[in-house]
Amino acid sequence: MWAYWQSVPAHWREIPARYRLEGGRCMDCGYIMLPKEDICPVCGSKNIETVILPRKGKVLNYTVVWNALRGYEYYTPYVLAIIELEDGSRIMAQLTDISPSEAKKGMEVEMVLRKTKVSGESGIIAYSYKFRPVIR
Ligand SMILES: [Zn+2]
């Protein structure tokens, strides 16, 4: 698996950001972005610092996806949720380890790294963050 990632430079570069939820915060207007960008999309500032977003949050709202984008069919139906992280920032992500009927607003969730898609003929497997119910 390690070698797989190394053979895909663009994806490889994104791994730290995806795994650690490494984003950016605009030092001028406070906007938080994921992944980190060079220029703030809100105010145009280049004064961006790196922030590690919290790995836990709660589901604000969600939808069940029945007709997935190409490459994601394997997971249908799946739950796509807007999650408010512990610092108040919001992120859209797939919920995992639950069936759609188990999803609830207000549900506490935590980030995990999971397979997201398999790309066509190349068979390249992409990994990214998903959120699962907090295990107590
Ligand atoms: Zn800004």
C-alpha cells in the first residue's frame, strides 16, 4: 500500500492534509479552509497559517446518497454529512461504519482514514477522511 501511494505524487502530497485534517486559517479574516490554500478565498489575504482541525465533532445535517459519482458506486447508499468540529469549523464528509437509517443529527463522530474510491482501469485506491460514530 505504501508503494502505491508513492507512485501517485499528487495524492501522496495530500496525504498529510487528509490524514491529519491539516487546514489553513486566514490571519486577517479568520476563515478556516481545508486543505490549506495560499490565498484566502474570502478576503484575498496571503497571510495564512497552518492549523490542525479537531478530529471530533457532531453531525449538523446529512443526506443519504443513492446515486453516487463514478468511482463511488461501491458505497451506495451512503451518508454524506455536514459535521461541526469541536472548534466550530464545518466539514462535509462521508459517514462510515453505520447504515443510513442509523444516522442522526447531533450524533457525535470522529475522523478515521478510509478508502474512498478506486479509479477506473488504473485501480488506484484513494484514501481520505471519513467520520464514524464515536466509540465509547
Ligand atoms: Zn481572509
